[in-house]
Amino acid sequence: MSRTRTGRAGLLMAGIACLTLLAFLARGESSRAAGSKPNIIMFTTDDQTFRDMSVLTKTQALIGNQGASFQHAYASDPLCCPSRVTVQTGDYAHNTGVLGNTPPQGGYTSFNDKNDLPVWLQTAGYRTIHIGKMPNGFGDPSVGGPTYVPPGWGPFAGGTGPSSKGEFYGFIGPPSAYTAFTLDQNGVQKTYGPDDYSTDVYANLAVDRINSHLSNFPDTPLYMQVQFFAPHDPATPAPKYANAFATTPLPIDPSFNEKDVKDKPGWMRAIRRFGLGLITKIQTRYQHRLETLLSVDDAVEKVVNDLDAKGALGNTYLIFTSDQGFMQGQHRLHQGKFLPYEPSVQVPLEIRGPGIPAGSQPTSLVWNGDVTSTILAAAGARPGLPQDGQSLLPFLTDPTKRSTRPILFETGPPGTTFEPGVGTAAAAGGRRHPVKIPTYVKNTDLDHTAQLARAIVAPRYRGIRTGRYLLNKYSDGSRELYDLSIDPLELHSIYKDSRYFPVRKFLLKQLARLVRCSGTACNQEIGKPPKPLPKKKKHPQGKPPPTG
């Protein structure tokens, strides 16, 4: 969908951003040069869950403990390509038009890369550098091929002099490769060997290019994003970390291999419980995923230490997050994302920088579109699109700040969910297409390892998340409602519970608004939902309640 921004709105946003930034620079970490724009560096992992942060002890110490760790951050469309495009644009997937990983409603071919974050930052005076993974489909001949450099990440011009506006080191392939991979390095392909581990390569590149920037462009602010492949499947750890978590048990709670799924959608009720073999596979994957993250932890430490040594740390915002989470046995789903359940949609989000008090843990709901608005506000940059998110700077400087703004969860057709190299699913079956006994949930089980008989497809959905509730509407007619204040594991849907009918009505109305929202309309405060109706009192058998 084509979207435009009025000049008046842009000037207002820029003015607010500048005033806000000046106020924030008076608190927290001091700026390297008074009045200078801050550097901004964002680290993004792939399929990392919120609970995985427990092994990233260096990242926590250097970013979260020195700034803020958000406790309720979410990916609106929990799938690689749409999630990453949301961060590049600040918009929900229904506004970017990128609803999946593959065409026709997803992939890089659906993305307008000529009007996005790096373009806006360059216009605001920033020099930009990208290192690592790009949205799915990048490098395909239909979008410029493996030597294409997107607008906003160049021109490189040798990396020195006023003509050098950006640098690009984008992952080309092969898909899922942790070693022996190719990067598009400023329009030239470079292939790394079997001993080159991607996370270490990205860390070394980041430090080298930061040092070059600080030397050659001392008065120009830097925006850099480093996008790691870890802990995405096949979750290949660096040799030095192989078996580091070989004895670490898989966390088990009542949602794992869930016993009773009568409240779940029909396609989920068709999934049988795991056997020992699949449970062992889930545990092994869990251990390997954690091992890959140890290299990410090293990379973050290396970059932060370098910034500190160069005297640039105090004037740098550091952001650490993931594109989405990952299912690991919850609700009988042995792997994958795409779905609106907490392990799939919740992501880590830690931010450190000028004006941010150390050690805070904001609890308000935030989503990946807010990251874009936060970067723009910190940079004093004007977006070329209406922003569906809002800046988190007020929440970073005041962790007690509260909001009743809900978050939208949305997906595209199931056939757009696949990673490169994996076949395309049939369209989701509606009520006229009965659910079959499955082997795997085809659009979340990317390696086809579940233990059943035939494939099914998880249908597209729209959901609304508030501080207390999650309501999901699926395209096959299924509905769910969870009261997360008493059911944080999403075990018991209360959609048909009459006590919650007022809540349900309220949330459905808000969801109908969100699925079409744009810009500031996506950030409306909705207040608290109605309270559930009181429980009916039970009366002794044979004694009717008194009348009058």
C-alpha cells in the first residue's frame, strides 16, 4: 500500500524528537561531545527467545544492566522477513505489504527499500553500515542479484572521503550457513571458508568498520546494524563452544507437550503429543541454540569494549533484540514461530545510551515497530512513512511510565512462511476443508520432523495483546482468549466463558480497529478492558436463592 506523510506531521515529529533528545542527554550516560548526534548500533539475533537471554551474561552486563531491559517486548508478525521489514520501516505488516518470507505477499520483492530507516538516517546526516542477515529473498536476481547494494547502505566510495555515505556487508548464502558463506561486500561478492564462523566474522567486521568510521569521519554520527544468524536452525555452534550446554536440561512447564488442548484451534487439536524421540530432539536443539548464542555474547562484548577504548561509548545508543521468538515444545509445537503464543512473539529488548538510567526494567508492552521510532527520535531524523510505533525514550528514562496501548499480532497466508529452499504450503484450510491427521505443522515445522501422519497448515490470524489479555482470531473460524494474569502459559482459553463476554466484546472492537490502523491511530490508549463478570454463587442443593 502506498503511504505518504504530511509535511506538518513530519516537522512536528522532528521537533518533538529534538526536544526529547536534548532533555534525555541531561541524564544517564554523558555525551562524548555536547550537542553532537549520538551513534546508534543495533544487534539483532534470529529466532532468539526471551528466556535465552539467560546465557548472554556479557550482553546483559554491558547493555541491559547499564540501561534498560524491557520485560514485555513483542514481534507483531513473528516471522523473519516481515519482522525485519517492520524494523526497517516502523510499520505493521499490513502497511508494509510484507506478510511472509516468500512471494507473492512476502519476501524482499514485496519490500520498498527506497524509503526506509537507513535512507532517512542518511538524510539526517548519519553514515550507515549494515552487517549480516537481510530480509528473506535478498540477493535474488529479481531484486538486483547478489551484488545489489540497497539505497541507504551506500555509496561506499572506498570508505573514506565525503562521498562515502554508507557500507554494506549483506549475507547472500547459502541458506542456513554458519560457515562457508558469501557476503555482498559493497557490491562485490566475498566467500568465506569453512573455518570462518559467521558470528565471529561479523564481530570483526563491526569493530574494523567502527574504527575506520571514527578515524575518517570523526564528526559524523554512525548508525550500524549487526544482524546475526544465531540461534536459527541448524544452530551450529562455534567449535570452541560445542557441547558447552550438553548437560543443560530443557526447561519444562505445563505448556510443554500440553496434555489437554480442547480449548485450542482445531488444527492444533489434531497434533498428537510427543514421544521420547522428539523430546530428545527438542532438547538437543535447545542446547545447540544456546551454544550459538555464546559467540553472539562475545561479539557484543568485543564491540562495546572497542567503543569504550575509542572514547565513543558514552555517546552511543546500543540496542539488542531478536526478530522473533521460537516454539520449543509448548502447546505440542516442537519448533517454529509464526504463531501468536508467548514463546513465538516475545523477544528480548535491551537498550543502553545517553539519558537512560542503569538497571531499569520497563514493564509496558512494546513491539518491534517502536524500535524504529526510538532510533528516529534519538537521531533527530524524519521518517518518510507514517510511524505505527512510538518512541521508547520516555519509557527508557522513566521505567514507571505505563501505557494501555495494545499490540497487534498479524500474519500473511501460510504459504508465505517458508525459509529459502523449503517448499510452499497449500492455502489454509477453512471450515469447508476438514483438518487431517498431521505429520507436522507445515508452515512452522521447517525440517519436517514431527511424528504424525500427514501435513496440516496453521491458518493466518489476527490477534490483540493488552497488558492482561490475548485474543486471537484465525481464518478457519477458531477463536482464543487468555487471561494472562491468571494463565501466563496460555493453557485455558476463556473465549466461551460467559464471565468474559464483556472483555471479549471490547477486545474484538479494538482488534477491528487495529487491523486497519496507520500511524498515530496504531498508538491509541484504550484504557483498561471491562472487568470479568463476578462468579455465580453456588447455593446448597434443594435450597433456591432467596427472592425479594
